Amino acid sequence: MSNKVKDILIIGLLAVVLLAVFNPMTRGRNAASNNDDIVINAIDNYKAETGYSGEITGEMKNFGCHTELWLVGPKGEVLQKYTVYNGELY
């Protein structure tokens, strides 16, 4: 192969690798799975601390300047509220 063809193939391969690494869609999916992990851990911790045995759902609420995680019981009652900052609960 000529040097021009090799250069084009190398640039194309580099572009594909860069897109795979820096793809915003991939970052979004990872963020969503991180949120799932945060919710699951918060529910498990709440149950362990309080002895609650009922069903709990976690709802992420974005208020623009901050995000909250609400743990909600089966009747719609809010059991606990956390502020989420950089993947940590406060």
C-alpha cells in the first residue's frame, strides 16, 4: 500500500478510537448506571439502618442547582431525602 493510503487508514482508526472513548452517549449511560447504583445503595442502607422491610423506590429529582434522591414508600410517602453531589449522598 502507498503511504497515502496507510496515513488515511491510521487517521480513520484514530478517529474511531477517539469517538469510542469520548462519546457523550457512553458517558450518559455510565452516569445513568451510577445513579442506579446510588439509589440501590441508598435503599439498602436505609433498610439496614431503620429495619424497614417494605417496598422502597428511589426517585432522582433535579432542581436545577442541585439534585435530590427521594426514597419513597409504597403509599407514596417520602421516607428519606438526600442531596446528591458528585455521586455522594448528603
